Amino acid sequence: MAEQKETRERMLEIERMLEDTGKAKVDIIKTIYGGAKIVIGRYTRFIKDPTQRVSFYYHEGDITMVPML
């Protein structure tokens, strides 16, 4: 029982760390194809059309796409 409690506490700690989406981003250097899914924390964005050289990041409740320069 003690080991299960310890494991649950560790799982909650890891989930809290993963929820910190302030610095998270996904850089697409070549191409991301339609049907792909971007997940940042508990937020998800489905990609409809192929896109090249973009970054995805969490901003104000949504995953935002910006071109890479």
C-alpha cells in the first residue's frame, strides 16, 4: 500500500511538471504533413495541410503556429 501511494504521488508530480507549457514549443524544420497531431501539455492541434518551417507553441489557451525565419 505504501509503495502504491508513493507511486501515485510521483505520477502526480510528473503530471504537474508536464503541465508547465509556458516554455514548450515544437519546431518543424522540414515538413509536417496533414493528419499529424501536435500535443503540448493537455492541448492538442491537428494539422490539416502540409506545412514547412514553422514553430508551434502554446499561447492563451491555444497552440499557435508561426513561421520560422
